[in-house]
Amino acid sequence: MSDRQPTPGEPPVSGPPAGRPVLSPALASMMEEVQAHVGAVYLLSADRTVLELAVMTGLPRAFAAPWERVPLSARVPVADAVRGRRLVWVGGEEEMARRYPRVSVVLPYPFALAALPVATGSTVHGAVFLTWPGARPTELSGRERERLTAACARLALRLERAAREGPPGHHEHVHHEPGHHEPGLLAAPAAGGTAGSLGALEAVRMAGRLPYGLCSLDLHGRVAFVNPAAAELLGTPAGKLLGTPLWAAVPWLNDPVYEDRYRAALLSQQSTSFVALRPPGDRLSFRLYPSRTGLSVRIGRARGVSGAGRAAPGSGEAPSRLVTIAQVLSLAGALTEAVGVQDVVQLVADEIAPTLGSQALVILGSRAGRMEVLGHRGYPDPYLVERFDGMPLTERTPGTQVLRTGVPAFLESWEQLEHLYPARQATPDGFAAWAYLPLIASGRPVGTWVLAYSRPHAFPVQERAVLTSLAGLVAQALDRALLYDAKHRLAHGLQEALLPHSLPRLPGIEAAARYLPATRGMDIGGDFYDLVPIEGTAAAVIGDVQGHNVTAAGLMGQIRTAVRAYTAVGQAPEEVMRRTNRLLIDLGTDLFASCLYLRIDPGRGRAVLSRAGHPPPLLRRPDGRVRVLDLAGGPLLGIDAAAAYPASEVGLSPGSLLLLYTDGLVESPGADFEDALAGLGRRLAEAGELPLDELADHLVRHVADAEERIDDVAVLLLRTREE
């Protein structure tokens, strides 16, 4: 099915390619095998970065409007299924709220969901999701999983075969184009209320004699049957109701709360009810009884209802409010996850601009009296946008004027643009209409959001109101993102200044180091390392200050400076640790730190170590054996002013390798520390002969490639050699 209507200014939606549909029959077969209520198929876009909804069955496509296009990086079930090449199961609304809050905000109803990739052994083509009404805490049975997995594999093979055999231009089901959809499987609404048999005619007569209202809605909410009592209660002739969505035919029912009850009934397949105010003061009760083909609605006069009713909305209506509200809810949830400015730009490009019919966008800001291009998408030539970067705000262009005044500008055609801004640098940008929306946060302008359209585009009052409201949400996210990026630049500059830019070359010692910040917080933390030359020997230190913020990084710098100072005056390892501990306590900080300090003498073949609550180093002997140096030590720095940090001596023959690391390398939620440490030892034993830089990359690769790091990681490798 394709119930999506073209946006004004957008090219008409073309029908599916000629030939036998591939997706709809396969989806119907899957749903039949596992008795699913709703199903949909997504296909990967040509650039393989976005999943695009190709066909949906069981509910109107409007229910999935916020997810017509799903970036592969999004936290939604179909994207997770593709990224992980696995079945994703969500057993009910509580699990959905916990794992996928953005989906739950838009669809807060009881239903279970399964998402699977559509893939062959080497290629992913898309994904499928299926839903069942009500909570279903137990997962699919083994047989159901096998059937769905096999069906998805068969669909993937059919898509590949269609791509090979289909003539040019008929590859829709493999390289999906937005706007091209297979027909869905929703039944068309019944014509009027006529009966096709004597029994059906008698049922109509019976309904007509009932004192309360009855009507039937199809899955799109259109009225397929209404009895006289219902028409009288609604105050609308039956002829005006039939074939029209109930809330469109009855203006005082045009309220998102009532549409929400309709959605809840269809998705959960459980009866719902609400009370509505029919002007001027009558309250009517509506009870909705859903099935897979539509809803039966009983209407009566409400009894004992107190409190003021809802005000009747205006009769004028633009696009479906059901879609608009769902998309705004999804956007609001998504914007809470945007961290930096580029996150905001990407989110607006992926989830908002296509819905509004826009083909390109720009986010503008200002700095030192000049316009700054913060990000853009959709322009074939970046110069068309970037030429405005640095333009004085005194120039008379739409972008600078909206930045200065905070008043939106809607330019419906190129001619209107030239008329209003004749002195504009009028290099054509390939677009024909523009909306310039001020981004106002906390009463002050933070930027301008520009939407560009490929054709002349009218902006009616309702659309301008929607765009302005969306701009308010984007402005709040952009304001947070600008602040985050500024703090991020400051924090990284601080950390880069505090960590060594390179390690010194030392006689008899090879060294390599790696540092990876946590991905939570500000991507900055308190892990540190250093290597200090001392007259033929060297001192090495590695540590971890509590926290992942500027405070932790600043304290890390103080500790590193203190260790260098105590080393320079010839203090022994245990004394360096004792004095550093005392410094932290004297500073009065609430933070503490772990630390490992060692003095290495390759000429004499030994190292002296002192440890303060830090994970034990690993020693790889020249024969490949690895030992955990779990030597005596003291508590964390900054806890006990009287703590002692005893030193231990370890022999080092030429070719010995010491691995110093912070706990982020071996600790992760749910993992046993001893098992992780043993695994690290095995990797060191197997790859210990590699050049140190390659070995360092090898040891941190599993955390460097992870989607999320909850802690910083620092690694320092030291290998002794003969001179």
C-alpha cells in the first residue's frame, strides 16, 4: 500500500514498477506463519546508509511515519537487527520503553515486536519487523524463529534474483528509491453501508433500530457504516460521514487525544474508550472494539462526567495530525540524544527534512559578527553553501537577516527571492523555494535553520506554524550542542597539553603508548602515562584519576607534574608514591587516583615498582611466557595520609616486555576481571613479537572498535633490548 500523499512542491509519487510484487506476498506469508498482526519490510538505500520503508501490512503506513527512513546508526529495532545480523525481540511496552525509548514515546501501547535482517551470507538487503498485540514476555519459539529466519533468507535470494533478471529501471526492490512502494495488503473500505445479502441487510436494519450509536471504521479511520443514532449523536449526516476519517468529518473530534485512542486500539487489539465534548455542552462516550480489519465504535451519552471538556479545535486541517504528532514526539526524543552540532545537523537531515518535503538544509550560526555555516546536507556542490561562511551579518541576505532579527522568512519561488533581495549574491543553488527559520533558545537567537525545496513551494499558515514549532525543538538541541562542542574543544585542548606528545628515545628501552577517552561524558578523562629519562635509567608512570571531565583531567595534570618533580630530585619509587598521595590529600580534592610507578634500569636488568591500587602490570619473558606481577602495594592515592607504598624488584632480561595499562582495557559490565586479565595475557603472549606500535594497536583494538566505552583506556609498553 502507499497511503503517503505528495508534499506540496514534491514530485508526484510514482507507482510500483511493473511486474509481480516481491515484498508483499513474502511479508504476508511470514505473518501467516507466526500469526503476526502487523508487518513491514525495509530495504537499504542505494548508498547503504539508510533503511527505507518499502511495504507495510496490517496498519496504515501513517503509524510508521517517524520511521519511513531509518539511519543504520539509529537506536531502533530494525537498525539493530541489520547492524548485528540477528533477530531482535521486544516482549512488551515496558521492555520497549527500557531499550527503545524513542519508539515507546510515539507508540506507548502493549505490543510485542520482532525485527530480523533480510540478508544472504554476504549481503544485507534490508530488514523486516512483525508485531503481535499485547505483551508477550516469552520469546519466539525455536520453530517460529527458524521459520522467520528462513523466510527472510528466501526473500533476500528473491531480491538478488530480481536484481539480476529485472530490466533496467525495475530494480526497485533491491535498490529502493524513496516514494516507490509496493501495494500493501489493507482492504479497501466498504462502499457506503449497503448490504450484499438478506442476512447482512437484516443486520443493518437491526443496527438502525438500536437507541445508541454504532459505526464501523476501516484501518485508516474512515467510516464504512453508521447507524441513524450515531449520525444524530454526532450531529453530522450519514452521507457526509461515509468514506471519510471520523475526525475529519466531525471537527470537534479532531483532537490528538482521540486519535491516540484509535491508534492504541489498533496496535494493541484491545478495546479503548474516551469521552468527548460535543459543542456546546454535551459529552459523548466512545468505545472502540478493534480487529485486524478495522474498528467497531459504540457511541452514547456520557453519564457522571465532571470537569471541563476539551475545546473543539478549528475546522481547518492540513496534513494528518496523527502523522504530525507522531513525528514531533519522535523528533523530541531523538533531539535529547544529539550531543554535538553535527549530531543535530545529521538528525534533522535524516528524520525531519524528508518528512517536510525538503531536499536540502543548512544550519547557520554566528561568531564575532559574521555568519558561520555549522552544517549542511543535500547540496550537490558544498561551495554553494560554504561561500556564505564568514559573511558579515550586515550583508542583506535572507540568512543574515533572520540571524539578526529572529523573524522567519518563507520564500516560495526564485522570483520572490530576487524581488526581496535584489542585491543578494545571486548564484543559483539549484533550488526553487526556501524556509529560513530562526532558532531561538532561552529568548536569544542561536542560529538559523534553512530548508530548501527543488520546486516552488507554498507555505500555508498551518505549515508555517508546524515549521516554527519544530524550529523551537531544534533550537534547544542546537544550544546544548554548541555549549557541548565548546566545552569539548576546551577539554581536549587541556588533555592534549597534559599528556606527552611523544615518548623520549632511551638507551636500552623501546616504548609505545596509546590513549582512548571514554565515549560517555565529554570524551575526556583522568587516565595518564609518562616516561621520564634519568641518567641511563628511566621512570615510567601510569594512573587513573576518578571521573571523565575537566576536573579529572586537571587533577591528572597535577599528579603527572608532581611525579616528574619527585623523580627529578632522585626520590625512590615508594617515596614518589607517598609524597604524591600526600599532595592529593593536601589539595583537598574529593577525587582519588590509582597509580603504578616503576624505575627501570636496562643495564642492570631490573625494575623497581610501587603500586597504589592500580591493576597489576604484565611481564612477557623473551620465551613468550606471560606473568601477572601482582606485587604488594598500597591504597588509592588521596584516601589515607599515612599510607605506605612498598616497592618490589623484578628482573628483566633483554627482550622482556612490560605492559602497563588502566582498568578500562580489561573491565566491562558483566565481565569477570580475572577472565579479562587472562585474556589480555594470552593476547600479549601471542602477539608479543610484533613491533611495539603494532602491538599497542593490537591490544586496544577490541575497545577502539567498540560502539561505546564507559571508561578511558591508557596503555604503556616497555621492551628492554641490548645496546
